[in-house]
Amino acid sequence: MLRFIGHRLLIAIPTILLISVFVFLLQKLLPGDPVLALAGEDRNPEMLAFLREKYHLNDPIYVQYFNWIWNALQGDLGISLRTNQPVTTLIAQKLPVTIQLAVMALFFAVIIGIPAGILSAYKKGTWIDWVANIVALSGLSIPNFWLGIMMILLVSVNLGWLPASGYQPFTDDPLQSLKTMMMPAFVLGTGLAATLMRHTRSAMLGVLQSDYVRTARAKGLGERSVVVKHALRNALVPVVTVVTLLFGELLAGAVLTEQIFTIPGFGKLVVDAVFNRDYAVVQGIVLCTAIAFILMNILSDALYRVLNPKMSDQ
Amino acid sequence: MKKPTVLTLSAMLMLTAAPLFAADLKIGLAEDPDILDPDQSRTFVGRIVYASLCDKLVDITPDLEIIPMLATEWSWSEDNLTLTMKLRDDVTFQDGTPFDAEAVAYNINRSQTLEESRRKSEVASITGTNVVDPTTIEISVAQPDATLMAQFADRAGMMVSPTAAEAAGVDFGNAPVCAGPYSFTERVQQDRIVLTKFAEYYNADAYSFDTVTFLPIVDTTVRLANLRAGDVDMIERLAATDVASVSADDGLTMEQATSLGYQGLTVNVANGDKAQNPFGQDKLVRQALSLSIDREAVNQVVFEGAFAAGNQPWPPTSPWYNKDLPIPARDIEAAKAKLAEAGVESPTVEIQVSTDPVAQQVTQVIQAMAAEAGITVNVVAKEFATQLSQQTAGDYEISQIGWSGRVDPDGNIHQFVTCEGGINDAKYCNLEVDQLLNDARATNDTAARKALYDQATAILDEDLPLIYVYHQNWIWAMDAGVTGFAAYPDGMIRLAGVSKAE
């Protein structure tokens, strides 16, 4: 297992380097001058020239890239053009927020999606299956931002149950933190729950028709034991893959959700950075996201092996 | 035993009857401010935070008159080359450093010499300072500069603590120390900025909140929802389309002021090859486009009448407005006649606009109006940073863009239309206009300045390198319990006299 993980980590290094080159170049292709975005209204020529010099934007692209990657290797991702804060500080500030949001959203997705998937597979063709499918389909089709605004209007403005937006760090006030994150996590989680439900359902359907399940039933095992112990465990392997992939979707979805609920997380940081052409921040975030993504994939591969020890040989 | 009980009860009743003043005021901002250093910052919302954090040498009234703040009185020398200012003697910075003439000299020097300073052009005319005594400073200028006092009424006049600025250098904005009624406590990027009341402030009694929290909430609908849910007490820049619903809500109140800025069309008249089109080359064609626009209708259709129609660099409510040039009525026949005179009956032009849906709506309305005069407008939406860079590079025909406005009229016109103007993206150049606008900078006589600006706007109204269309209104919405707020055309939130009943 350790050898496997070590091997995967080694492969990850060139992948990350490749991503960093790609992001760096792609960003330079964006129209719009970062210095102009930075100067805003007061865009007189001397200021622009000074800023260009200060942020080394006159250097050739490869020089800019090597400077950046060299500093990044030493843990320095540069400073934000907009606020002069180090990018690492910004990331350290925002990452826990988005992780909290992602974990809570995954929680909603899993507790809704997986049981609904099992149930609708088990009760295939009945009204339960239909209802679960309709709910899942709506979850997939309703846009996050619309659901978000509707939830704010209903839950915060009309009912006054939860704060409309904002963020409280978990370490400061756990209860308030959970309260502020509840709605955004739910909104973000519903879309994922629908995907999860569809995947669990089809995986379960496949497994429930397999020979070993029939054997288990023939042995006279209780239905509960057949479904949960025998069928679900195998059906979970593709579901774990989906959950890992969903993590990426979560980060993408978090962009919109964080915007609507004014959560100072990764998503909001990257959107603002792109619009302000805050190159250092965009690069830093993409690099971190890429690393997180790769780690998640390694984790899911490791999980397969836990769920299905037979895969260890492969 | 009966008597004390009654007494206690009545005391409790009195307590509940008396208005309880809340300790914290929460303000929803439309954006997250940039760096909180008056010398380095550039955002509008940053200035809203400064209004509570950093006092200025002078302030303005809602009618744009300059009034004392840290400076109690001032006068210009006979030749208009020396400004003498008397300062308050009871002011300390929030770190205990005394405020005096030395501090003013330090601040002016910092605005001029800090490498990252964004104030350089605003105080460029200053050649030196002379500390006469702790409460008197003389400021000398290279040539008469009528705009200087207005600069001191904004960021260039904000005094930062020399001790703190010296210690923090370019990172001063991470923990700013000024001489305002509230001091900086904490900031979480994109989340909140918290200020705490500064007890030693010279006019502390006028400020009733212990803390002020600024929360950037970008989406207008969500900002309003937060106000309705009671999560913030006040929001700035309410959407014009929400004005009706807020007016109908008993729990909320609203204040408005027409901004100092303008919104309109900048025409590329000489900025590279793209200027080679009928609109760039012939003022008659530009006049035709202007005549085809019903400015009041734009205001009604897009902003439900909440903004103000306009045709000059400053709004009709401004004391600088040229009354001889009222907002032109829409005249399709006249527009067609102008086109016929120019020999182009059905010209086509591309207007670039930012991706902001409201800005696009304005352009679409203009597109429909121009079509009736035979002008084909192609609307191209561009993300703002792209729009700006193409505009600077001259890669546009017409760009729909605005300006947030300055207290002194010079700030709304000089840099846009003078031949060497820093933001003259139209590359308009008319030596007569240059002369008038330079002369208007050089005299402190308001009536003489007004006459010069009137002459300049008359020429610009003929040449039309910029077609002004409307002026935004600053609209604040607040909880009905918040009282004492006064609307200013600079869009700032001044908290003196503002209180909140629970």
C-alpha cells in the first residue's frame, strides 16, 4: 500500500509541473492588462509604467514563469496585486472556509444521495423509485444561484431562522459557524446528492442482480444483511470514484455558492482574482487546487483497495 | 416590602422605555475594498471605510462647499502660490501620536514620494511645505492650483500617523492608523472590516456606535436580503429596480443623492486606426447619435426613473452645470438631417460595453433609439478589464463607460479631454479647450472658473468626444431604526449624528 502511494506521489510531480505551465500560459493569453485592472479609474501612464516594473510584467514570459515556480518551490507564491497580502496567507485564510463548506456539502450529498439511491434501486419501478428520480432530476436541473437566492428569501428574510450570508470561523463559534454554513452547504449539496443518487442507483441495480447476491439470498440471509453488507459494499466502489470527482465539482460549485452567500472562501477569491487579473492569486489557487485534486485521487485509489482487497494486486 | 418593589418595577419600566442605543453598526458594501492605505488605495468602497477611519484636512457639505475638518481655516496668498492652513490643536492619531503641522508635512511628502502612492498626480502642484508653528502650515505650489482644496477633502487630505506609517512602510494598509472617529481593529479579506470607537477622538460625542463593521456583499439582491433579514443595518448602492419595493417596506428607509460622476459614451476620435469611421471623423454624426437618444427614457426604462439624465461632465444638480445647455430633447428628424448633412445616411458603429447586465441594458436602449434615426449600433459586451485595455489601446469605436466623479469639476473633465490628458482615451485634442481648462485650474475665483467651464462645455457639447447620458444616484437603504444619516453626493457614509434604536 505504501509503495503504491509513494509511486502515485512520484507521478504527481510532473503532472503538477505541467499544470503550472499550462495555467501560467493560459493566463497570459487572457485579454486585459493586469496593470490596467489594478489601476482602475486612475489609469495614468506613469502609474501604469511603475506598476508594470514593480510586478516584473516587462520580463519575458519564461523568466516570469521560472521566477514564480522557483519562489513557489520555496513556499512563496508571491503577493496579491490588489491588496499586497502574500498569496500563501490568503490561501491559508480561505482554504479552511471552503473545506468546511465542501465537507458539509458532501455530508448533505451523502446522507441524501446514497440512501435515496439504495432505496430507489431496491424498490425499482415503484412509486418510491419515481419520487426519488423526480427529486434527483430537480436537484440536477435547479441552478445553485437561483436556489440560493430563494433559500435566502425564504429561510432568512421570511422565516428568520438562519443568517442570510456571512461567515463565522468554526474555531470562534462552532454553533454560529454551522448555522451560517448550513444553507450554502445544503444548496451546494443538493446538486451533488442528485448525481450521487443516480450513480448509487445504477451501481446497486447491477449488484443486486449479480449471482453472489442471489447466493446470499439463497443462503437465507435477511434482506437487510444482503443489501447493506453484501450488495452495498461492492456498489460503493464506483460511488467512491464519483465522490472524488464530485470534489472537483464542489470546488467549481463553491465559486457560485460562495458568491451568493458571501462566504470568504476559495471560490470567491479566485473569481475576484480573475476579474482583477490578480495573476499571482489565480496561479496560487490553481496550483493548490491541482495538488488537492491529485491527492484526492490518490486517496480514492487507496480507498478502493480498502473496500476491495482484491485490487491490491493490481 | 411593597414600596421597593414598585420602585424597582418603575425603574425597569423606565429602562425599557428609554431608547437603547445599539453598540454595533453593520454596513453592507457592494465590493471588497482594496488596500486600506489612503496613499495607495483606489476603490470607492475603500473611501467609505475611510470616512469613519481617517479624518481629512477639510470636508465638504452636501452642496460641495469646502468646510473645516482637521484644518480650521485657510487662506491663499495674494499670488495664489502659498496656502496657509491653521490646524486643530486637540487631535491625536489613534496610536497616540500628536497631530500637528509636522504630521501634515509628513503626509504631503508621503503622498508625493511613496513609490506606490496613487496620490502623486493629485498633489503634483505642491513644491514644498513650511511648518510655521505646531498649528500652522504653509504649502507652496508651482502654479496656482484651484483643485488642491478639493484634493484635501478626499484621500490626499487624509492624515495617517507618521509613527505608524514610518514603521509599517508599504504595508501600512494592513493595520492603518489615522485620526478619525473609529480605529482599525481587524480585517478578513472579502469578509469584514471591523472598526472600534476611538475614545480620544476630538468629537467623540457625535458618534454613537462602539464598533462599525463593513461587510462586502457583492450581489445586490443578497445585499438587500441581508438588510431585510436584519443581518446588516444599512446598505449602499441599492439597485434602482429595488427602490419601489424598499419604499413600500415600513421596516426600511432610504436616502439618495445624485453622484458627482457621469455615465456615457466615449467616442474614439483620434486613437489609432479604429477612429477612421464616420463617428470618429465627423462631429455631425456624433451629434446625430446624441440627438437620437432620449436620456430621460433611458433613465425611466433601465433605472425606473431613480437616476438622473445628463449631458455634461457634472449632473444638472451641480453648481458647475452649464444652464445654457439643458438636456437636449430627443429629435429624430434633426438627427436624420445631421446625417444627411454629413453625407452618411445609415452609418454603422460598434459600441463596447462591460458585461454588467445594467450597462448592457443601457446600450440596448440606445441601440433601439439610434436605429430610428438610421444608425446601426452593434453592441459588443466585454469583460471590464478587457474593455479598459482595449479602450486605452484605441481598439474601439465607441465605449460605454463612466467616471465616479470628483468634488472639484477639474477631476471630471481635465484628464479626459485635454490633449495630454492621462485618461484621454478618445484622444480628443482642441487647444482652445486645453487653454480654458488650464486657466480654470489656475484661479481660485469660483465665478471666473464657472465662466471658463461654461465655455469649455459649450465647445465639447458641439464636438462631442464624450456623449454624456446619465448620472447615477447613490441610494442607501437602512433599517427604519437607523436615524440621522445625511446623503452626500460623494457617496460616502458619514456616521456623525447617526444612531440606531433597537
